[in-house]
Amino acid sequence: SMVEVVLRPAWLRRAAEWITRPIPAALVFLVPITAWHVPRFYEAAMRNHDLHIAQHLTFLVTSVVMWWPILSPTPILRRASYPAQMLYLFLLGIPMSIVGALITLSGTVLFPFYADAPRLFGLTPLADQQLGGLIMWVPGGLLFWVVMTVVWFRWSAHEGEGESADRDVPVGAYR
């Protein structure tokens, strides 16, 4: 696979094996996404196009790393065990919920860029921010619970079969 070709150099494979383990992967994701939501950094990204691109590239790259312990496509960088996947997803949801809640429950506009932006649907800047935070908080948190449910069913389908998280669920398990 493409991943195996890219990871041919031993030093790169060792680094990838470390960074795609659950704790480092979580930190690689959570630190930047939380930092980018600090009002000063978020505002800077909104006012500087190149920084805004860097912000979204950061979100993209760190998200790929974050999902690796769950969805690794190669045995070189193994998936976490099913129980570890569930714990990992549960714990990842906590900081994301906190950030979403802080944005939702703020009584002031945190990001001045949006205060000057054109309004849609008659929402005030504060209501728009609160809606954005609510979307980050509730559906964003639910996504982790949905994936935890899928992991639980995969785990239960393999219980007693000696299967690992690296194997696909047989089609018969869904019947």
C-alpha cells in the first residue's frame, strides 16, 4: 500500500508507529484544535488568508492522525484494541465538548471577525456564535458516540473468535 511505501525508512516508520498510538494521536489532535479556538489565534486566522489555510491544513492533518488508532488501513501501524478504541473515543469527546460548551455558553462575541460579517437568517453575532458552538458541542460529541457504538458491535462480533481490531468484520456478522 501507499502507506507501506512511504514508511520504508526505518526512522519514519518508528516515528509513525509512535505518533499513531492513542495518547500521542489524541494530543496531536487536541492541542492544535483547542489552541486554534483561542480567540486571539482564531481571529488572526480569520484576518490572514495564509494563516487561515494553515489552520485548516492543521485540522486536516491532525484529524488523520487522530483517526489512525481506529481506522488504520495497514498492519504496519496497528489499530488499538477494541476496548482501547472505545476509551480513546470517549476521552477525545471530553475536550471537544468543553470547547463547544465554552463557545456556546459565552455571553460575549469571542471572535470579532464574525461581529462584522454579513448576517444570515437574522441571527445576531452572539446567536450565530452560540449556534456554531452548539453544533461543535452536540453533533460533534455525538459523532464519537456513534463511532464507539460501531466499535462495540465490531468488538462483540469478534468476541471469542480471537480476531483483532486489524481484521475486517465478516459480512455474516451483520446478519
